[in-house]
Amino acid sequence: MPTPDPSSRRFLLALALLVLLPLSAAAPSPAEAAPCSKTWATAADGLWTDPANWSPIGVPKAGDSACIEVAGRYTVMLDDTRTISDLDITNADATLEIRGNGAAGHIALTVSGLATNTGIIRLAAIDDEWNATLTANLTNIGALATVKGSGGRRAFAGTLANSGTVLVDWPLSLTGAVTNTGELRLNQGVADSGAVTFNQNAGAITGPGTLSLQNDAFNYNHGKVDAPTRLTRVTLTTAGSATGGATFTLLGNPSTLAGTVSPGTTVIVQGDAAAGFGSSYVAAGTVNNGTLRLTSTAVFTEAQIFTLGLFTNSGAIIGDVGAGGARGLGGTITNTGSMTFDQIGNFSDLTLTNTGSIVLNAPVIGNGNPVTINQNAGSITGTGALTLTNVVFNYVTGPITAPMLFTKGTLTTAGSATGGASFTLQGPASTLAGTVSPTTAVVIR
């Protein structure tokens, strides 16, 4: 191994660590990259596969730790598939380009150990439909970019811890785990080609390109997300402390929503022609302090949620008009915020406790499955009728101006109820119980 250059950044950093750390911590941990066994030799453009471009002479191979640290602005071109142990790019002005090409075909760099980048890594292609792939456990402090070319796929597989910039100017395929505290700038789309766990811990995901994940996990903890984010059969877990503003679209049957939706976060459950009905489970203990929208972009595609335990809505649930189909609720929901139905709604296997606002601008119906509504406070207003069969409705207090039509229902009223309410019990086998207050009307029809 060559003697370290005392003026190199790597040597100075190692010396500083030895001075600052106690002796017991000076030995490298298993998570640290191995020392350089091959170092880019000159501040000039060149081919990775040219032995003369490395010191000591020879192309890095499996088991080698390759370092690109010499000062200057230059590009190291990888135009053939290679596997190495570790990669360390410490020169912020250096570029490593992995380029698919007609001579060598699909090009892949596999780093079996650790990779760190403070410079620029580019995934590119020329000469037809050739792919460029980086497989690594990469800590990206600099820039990882997919660049325009003549075609082919740009792919990353492994783990990506990004505190720098990921610039997507050509569609990017992902497999593995991504933790973002930097910027993902999507001018083109990003999609999964295998299992992905995405941790949005800080920073931003921006741009017109769409982030599309299927059958994966997305954990939103913080930061701005304004790039279209489409999650099909994905588990979305949100943090109540998240700020920055984010919008997520859940598609397919089913996705899952968990955690606490913060005030600046919007979750859309959407039915569309490609994914079909939009159906999302809501994990027990989930809280919505933001906005939950149920919508559709295709005729007859419903959007619905079903809770797997208590779901508390302190924000807004909106049943959008969309392109048609019902907006459904099922499970156990406590509403202290607002619920608005601008499109026909469907209550099924639902226990709903309301102390907030429910606005029916469109009818809400049941499909015959049991429904229990506890109107403990707040209001139910609007011109749309609530028409339910096999309903248990417990009226404690609060104004109800929307038409209430119950078949085979049990209506229990409290004598202390105020605000005014009118109920219609129709058909056989309905039951009235409790005390009907002076401001309450019950019609038996």
C-alpha cells in the first residue's frame, strides 16, 4: 500500500480523528470503509478501465477500495461493468459517470461495502437503449444525477442516505431503502423496480416528476413534498410533528395509513382507471390533524377508508365530487373536526362518534350493514339526506338540519338535547327510546 500523502484530505481527517477520539475508539468499526487500495491518480478526465489512471497502477477490482480525491474538476468514466468493495469520492469537483453504451452494453457498478460521495455521480447512457445501474450502500453528500441520453434505464439499488441532492433528469428506477434529509429534485419520474422503504426525514421532494411506489413503505417525518407522490398498495406512516407541507395519493386496494397526519399534510385516497377502487385501511390509533380527501378520476371508481381500530379526525375529511363513485367510511371513527360530503357517501360497518361538524352536500346512504352513530355534540347539516338501514343512532345534543331517514333503526334521544333535530323512522321494526327533548321531532312513517 502506498504511503499516505500528508497533504491529502483523507490523511488529515484520519489524523484529526486519532487526536480527538480516545484510544479505544481509534480502531475502525465494521461500518467504516476500508482504506484506499486504488486512488485516481490525476486531475484529468479518463476511463475507469485504464490501469494507468489509478495509483498504484491497475483497475480497481473486487475487494478493492477505490478513492477519487485528487483536487480538480474532472470526470471518471465507467464504461464497463465492475464490482469493488468500497467507493469514496471526497473531491466535490470530481464526477463519476456510469454510462451505458453500445460497445459494452448495460453498465453497472456494484459496491459491496460502503460508498460515500461528496462529488457528483451521474447515471447516463448513449448508443441506444443501454442501462446504467449503481448498486451500493451510498451516503450521498454531493449529487447523484440521472442525465438525459439516448434511452435506457437509470437505476439505483441498495441503501441511499441522501443529505445532498438527487437530480432526476431521466426516469430513475429504485430498489432498496432511501432516507432523505436533502433534496430530491424530480424533473422526471421515479418508480420502484423492487421493494422500497422510503424515509422522508427532512429536506424536500420537489419538481413536476412523479414519485410512484407500489407495495412498499413510505415514512413521512418532516420536510416539503410537492412532487406528485402516488403510492399504490403502500403503507404510509406520517408524523404529527411534520412541517413543510406534503401531499400523498393512496391508490389501489388496499393501501394503509398510519400515524398522525399533521396540519400541513394532505392524504388523498383515490380511485382511478389504472388502480381501480381506492381503498385504504387506517391503522388503529391514527389521528388526522390535516386533510384526508376521498376522490376518483374515473367513472364508477369508489374511494373509501376502513379503520382497523379507533381513528380520530381532528382535521378535515372531504368526500370530493371527483369523477363519480361513492365515498365510503367504515370502522370506528371519532370526529372532532369536520367531515364534508360533496359526493354521495356510503357508511358500512361503521361506528361514528361526532362532536365536530358533518356537512352533507350530497346524500349519504348505508348498504344494510350495521351502523352506529353517536351524535354527542357538534352538528350535522346540509341538504343531503342521511339514509340508513340497520342503524343505531344515539342523539345527545347538537343541531341536525340534514334529513335523517332510518329504516329498521333504533333511535335513542336525550331529554337534555338542544339545537334542534328531526328524524324519520320508516318501515317495520324501528325503535324509539329515551326522552324526546322539546327541540326534537320524530316522524314515524
